[in-house]
Amino acid sequence: MTAVNGTIVVCADGYVGKRIVEWLSTYHPESVSLVITVSENDIFQHCQKHSIPVEALNARSIRNTISSRIDGGIDLGILLWWPKILSKDDINIATKGFINTHPSLLPFHRGKNPNFWALKNGEPFGVSIHFLGSGIDDGDIIAQKQVPYSWTDNAGDLYKKSLESMIDLFKSTFSSILHNDVRRSTQDMSLGNFHYAREMDNACHFQLNQTYSARDFLNLLRARTFGHYPACWFTDEDGTEYEVRISITPRAHS
């Protein structure tokens, strides 16, 4: 398969990766030289069924996986909901770099759990497509889409909205990516924030005798309400730990 404007490798995982790979196989089957998956999963099976070159990463690096199928380097790499961090050697195999999908309005909420932090802090939420930089989620932005939310939304709702919004944003941006016609916008790190995964549990541990504003407390509870996943929690005087989830619905009027 020959890309319109060079050799493109797609690393895909999860719902977003599957949906976009399915779309690419239907509307741009000649644009991707190789799809890399984390295992022989449903994305892998789809590519095989539609004669799209595919390779499971397994224990190998991105660079070695690409080298096993493509001689020399590549022009561009695209990460679709990719769960693994790329090394500098991985990134350098692509002459034009790697493009990443991230579920936040960068530079806000770089790192982990952006849906939680947006709700907890009452900040705007959205999705971004950006180039990989020297750090985590800090590269130049290509495209963004804001995802509006209301009081009835919790973390699970925001996450689901981010999936569909990312798919839509990628589809509308891919032609520009394909023809190397993207406008890069440098992130202003002084405006953004970054969070590690380990920060969330401590942020969700509220104190029974602490004073919160109603707004902050409701935002905290819904920010950690996400199906069967752990919720906000507190510790009673006897040491027993309890979880709290919340449902906010429009008030019914008789």
C-alpha cells in the first residue's frame, strides 16, 4: 500500500483505534502502509480480513516492529488511542514525527484522567490531535474540538463523548494530515496543567469534617462517577472506608 504523501504507519488500540482503522480501510485503503496493534485483537483481525498490512507489537518496540515490515524509516506515524509511551528511537524512525490523539483541550489536562480533572475543576473539556514533543502531551497542536457538558454528565459520560469526538475530529483532519497541510500551534504550557495517574485517588478522598462549597463537592463526586470503577471515598471514625457515587438529573416539575 502506498500513501498519498509518504509512508504512514498507524498504531491503533481501543474503541477509537478500531473505529478509525475501519474508516481508513473503507475510505483510504491505500493511505496506510502498516497498522500496528498491541496484540492479535479485533483491530488485528479486521486488518487481516481486509488485506491491510498489520503487525502485533507484542514485546517488541515500535521501531523494531516497523523495521520488520518496512525497509528504512517512515514518513509519519499516527497514534490512535495508543496506550504505550514511545521511546526517542521510536519517534526518530518517522521523518515527519508522530501524531497523537489525546482526550483533552491541550495544554489543559496533559497526562492521565483528563475527564476527571476537567469535571473536578469545572474546566473546559475536549479532544486534541497533536505532534509528539519531547515530553508527555506537549507537542504542537494540529486540531482540537471542544466537548460541551452539563450538570447531568459524569466522568463516564465525558469519556464516552471524548471517544466519538476524537473519531469525528480525526476524520475531518485526516485529509490535511495525508497531504502534509496541517497548521501547527505551539502549546502555551503556562496556561495548562499536567496530572499523573497516582494523583486521582488522593484527590477523591474527602474528609467528613472538611468544608466544601456545594459546587466543588458535586463536581468532585461526579468527576469520579464512572460505572463500576472506583468512586470518591471517605473513612469513618471506626476506620471503615465507603465509596460515594452521584446521579444528577433535571428536576421534574408537576
